[in-house]
Amino acid sequence: MRILLVAPHCPVPADMGIKTHLGFVLRTLAARHQVEVLAFSASEKEEREWRGIAESWGFRLRDVIPLRRGWGLVAERLRAIVAGEPVGVAHYRGARVRRSLAAALAEQPDWAVVDYYPTLEDQLLTSGIRTLLLPVDCYSLYYRRLSRTAPHWLGRLKAGWLSRRFARWESRTYSRLTAVAPVGQVDAAELRRLAPAANVRVLPVAVPAQAMVLRSGRPRVLVCGAFWMPAVEADAIEFLGHWAEPAAELIVWGRGGSVELQAAVREAGGRYVDWVRDYDGFLAEADIYVYPQRAAAGLQTKVQQAMAAGLAVIAAPEILEALEVDSDLAAVAVDSAAGMAEAVHDLLGDPARRAAMSQAAREHIVQRFDPELVRATLTQILEETHA
């Protein structure tokens, strides 16, 4: 088949869940089909990265379009507000986008695969070409949860407004696509409720199980999150306020940690890490993985990777629900910071339980998120709806 992939960002380096997902989909499609990519970039460096992987991954790079900026971006944002669309689409709109997309669609590919919501254009929905959208979240669900957990009232108010706005957009847009494939069952169920006529199919994030490493010595606890998000950072700071485990090494890992967060880490006797080059190796050196954020939908790649590495994971029920973890055998679901700190204490005192959770976590990943299973699902989605 001939496939046009519209991608909002380069999948390398794979330092975010959305890049991990896009990279896997692109490699899978390019290995089996004739793929052209209409790409966007935020910098000259990202454009070079796009051009660097095109040949090695086996796809044709049709165009690399710089993200919209300046007054043009302001005008597109206003247009999106008036049209009732997510404001984020403004970065990915403009005359060059329309020209490139029109030229690509005129060649009548068998499928137009669109990764992430901002690149969606009316041209795709009216072209008659089969369209597959790969949203990383049910956005209205994510913002609805954030409206309850944001640390400040203004953030909660904004999240509530965005939740209603996304719900209207998702309900009227998704049913116009041939297929919509969110990454998890929770998001799929919400999208089916919003857009009953939509063909909603789940395409999980593929995560391979890692080799288990048996560690000895002082237990190491990782506390992780995307700390540039205020709600995520607030949850981490609250957890650190309950930390009282001098026998364990505490490492807080994640981008965007503020001065306040780093001070809380030091006060708890831990170490803050912004970036690691070898993420798999970094995980392999840990024993317990704590993910204290409560607002969640869609991608939970960091938690998947921790489970794949055989760590004992402690996270909020909403996080684990998205990964189909329905018991405490593979991970511990806790809905409060104090409860998470207590769960860490219990696991530190029970090495046998940690070992059992490690094995169960890896098995859970293999059973649901193994790359071969996800490849088969993607193939099935394309073939079942191909005339």
C-alpha cells in the first residue's frame, strides 16, 4: 500500500512517549509499505534529524514544514478559537501546509495516517482517502482529570474550559475519519461515548520487555514525571513531603524541575536528575519506581518502560487503569501521596514481594504491549478497513 504519514515532530531522539509511539509506527509502516512523510519541525536541528532518518528507515520525506510562528501564528490561533478547534492546531496550519497536503493527496495514497491531533486538516476529511488518526490522548478526558488535580484554581478553570472545548471537537471530528486509534482502552471508551459513529480501534504503545537485572546493596527508588507540568510537579513535591526512608537511595528524574522541586528533593535527602543518556540502563539500576502524578489519560510510556524493566511500580489508579493493570500483582495502585510513601516502605521491607512484582510486571508488558502484537494490530486496522 501507499501511505502518507503526517507527523508533527521527529521521532528521534525518542525522549518522549509521543516520539516512541510515532517512531514505532513509522518504522513498521516503512518496512512493509511505500511511505511518504509530510513532516513538521520546530528547528533546523529537527529538520536535519528528519532528513537523517529518512534513508535509514526507508521512507520518502516529502516535505519538512517549519512550525507556524509570529503574527501568522496569532492569526491562526484566533481562527481556531472562532472555529471551535483546539488552539494547538495553529502551529500546523498555513498556506504551505495546504499546498503540500493537497499535492500529496492528489497522488491518491491508499491511506493518510495522521499522528497527533494538531496536523488534522479539512483537506484530509474531504479527500475521500482513508484516514487513520493516532491521537496520544482522549484530550477532553485528560483535561477533565487535570481540572480536578491542577494545583491552582486558574489552572483548574483553564483545564475545565479545554475539556469542554476538546469534547465538542472530538465529537464532531472523529466520526469523519475512517479509523481512530488511541493508545488505550480507557481513552477508546471515552471517544466511543463522545463520537458513537466513529470507528475507534486501540493501538497501544509498543514496549519490549527488558532483561532483568538482579541488584544487591542499598535499594534505589526512582520518582519520575514530566515536571514542566505544574500539576505533575505539585504531586511529586507532595510525595517528597512524606518521604522518610534513609536506608534507600532516592532519585527524582524528569525534565523541567523547578527550584522548588529541587529544594524538596534535597530536603528529602535525594538527588535530582534532569536527563540520562542511557535510559534503559538507568532503569535497570533501580528497584522501585514511583509515579506520583494523578492527572492521566492516554500515553503512560514511562510507567510501561519501568514495568518492562522489572521494577516494582507504584502509581495512581488512573495511570495503571490506562495500562490495563487491574490488581496489585504487577503494580501497586495508590491514590494519595501519603499512601505511595507507605507503599514504598512496605516494598522496601519485603524483597520477596518486590521480586514477584518484577516478574509479573514484565509478563504484563509482554502479554499486552509486545512490539509484535502491536505490529499485528496496526496491520489489522489497515487491512480490515481497506476496500
